Amino acid sequence: MSTLETESRHGYEHGYRYVPFITLSELKPRVWITLSGCNFRCKGCFSLAREPIGEPMSVEQLINLVKKSSSDYYGDTPLEEAVITGGEPTLDRDYLVDLVSQLKEFIEWIVVDTNGYFLDDGYLKELIEAGLTEAMFDLKAWDEKLHEWYTGYSNKRILEHIRNAYGKVKLVVNTVYIPGIVDESEIEQIARFLAGIDRRGDIDYRINRFNTNLSYEKISRNPYPAEIEHAYSIVAKYMKNAVMGKSCVRERKIEEKRGWITVFPDGTLKRRTLDDYRKENERMKMKNATVDGEIKSMKKEKLIKAMRSSD
Ligand code: SF4
């Protein structure tokens, strides 16, 4: 397979990333930047952006979209935080370093939310020099074989990359609790590993809930609240900063249930709620008979159209 084919299969062509939308928070001046395409194939993936959907955008085009939409929505209030997510944001190193560097010119707190596979010492250093303030690793499983089954890849280098990142940047680690698959014993071993690194007690470890409505494959059921609470109590034995939550929620306590403002590459804005997101996932799955091949064959424009028309 040529380099170009490999690149576009993962969701980028050099100098461009596919962007389905960016998202503005209603809670505080914050933007999520979704770079679609991913090297992993997580069976329980929640993200529409696992596949390279959206429009190819250069860093300049993306920065202009962030500036214009945030000024339209927040007025004179400056953005406080940018979370670069996906899909997988680290696929194109030059692109990501440039993006972080240009965002840093007007946003203080810059987060990269990653599966961690590519984020080695050299890459992390470049990002920190460009202005990165927080690395958020999604650690899918502790057991290497389980991790391979779930994602298609070993977790060895991810564990190494997490260890390496400690003390260099604010470090957050997320794991999705999946009943019968990634449950208490997996979570306990991850917590032990993190506690072994975390000399100052400043890693945030977040346990997210598996959600059958959002998952690509029906591999499990939704966890019961008591299971999550128990997992949390196990983590709390090892770590100070255990956080139960949802990956899309950055605050630990949300006083008011709100939605998000989705901004499409052409600049149009649409308010969406978590229910809209669920419906979009369902719609996408119904249009496709099997999990992998069919999403690739679905035209990007059709996907975006479906997302825009979901009310
Ligand atoms: S969960 Fe994240 S790392 Fe896994 S396939 Fe989905 S986007 Fe990629």
C-alpha cells in the first residue's frame, strides 16, 4: 500500500485533516476540534469520527473556523481552552504541532485527547514546545491480549508513553468500564500502574461508562451505577484523583444539563444535545449492515448531511 493510501485510510493527506465539525461549549469558552480518522478499531468506539468523515482542512482553514465561530458565539470573551480530539489527533505529526502552536497564540490551555500509540518522547516534546498543556490518554485495557482484541494493537508502547509523559505536562488517563470485559480487575491494575508513576498524586484518572447506544459493536451491556461506584472505590485505594464521568464532560460536576454548538466546516452552527448524538449514531448504524466496511463505503457528504438534518 502506498504512503498516500495509508494516509487517506487513516484520515489525512499530508497538510490536511478531515474535519466533520468543531464544537463549542455552552458552559465555558472552550472548543473541541475533531480530527477524524483513527489507526485503532476499538470494538466499543463511541466516535462517529473513527472514520475519515468531514472536509479536508489545512491548519490555517481550521484556525480561521475556530476564530470566526468562537467570536460569533462568545463575542469578545476569549476562548480559554481547546481540546484536540478525534478520531485520533496524532496521526499527522507536522499538522498537530502546527495546530497546537497556532492555537497557543490565542488560547492558554491546549489539550490533546489521544489513544497514545504515536505519542512518544520526541513527539510529546515537540508538542510541549508548541504550547501543549495537557495530554489526555485513553487507556483501553491493561491486559495486552485484551487490548489487542479490543483495538487491534498492543498496549506496550502506550503504557510507556504514559510513563514518559508524567511530570512533563498535565496528565489525564481515561478508561471505559465495559462489564465483563474491562471491569474491576482491569481498572485495579491500571490504577496500580498509574499510582506507581504518580509520585505527587497529580494524575487524573477518569472511569467512563460503556454505552451500548453509542458503541460500534454490541460487545456488552451498560454498567450498573453500583459497578461504577465499586470500581471508583477500588481506584480510590490507590489514587487521589479518581474521576467518574463521561469523556465529553470536562467538569466534575455539571449544575445544568446543556448541549453543545456544532460548527461545520462551512461555518454553519447547530445546537446539539447528547440525544442528537445518539440518534446520529443509530442512524449511521442503520444505514450500514456491518460494522467496518460499510462505513468506509458511505459517502462523507451523506454522513455530514445526516448529522445536519438530525433534530
Ligand atoms: S475509541 Fe478512540 S482510539 Fe478507539 S477507534 Fe474510536 S476514535 Fe479510535
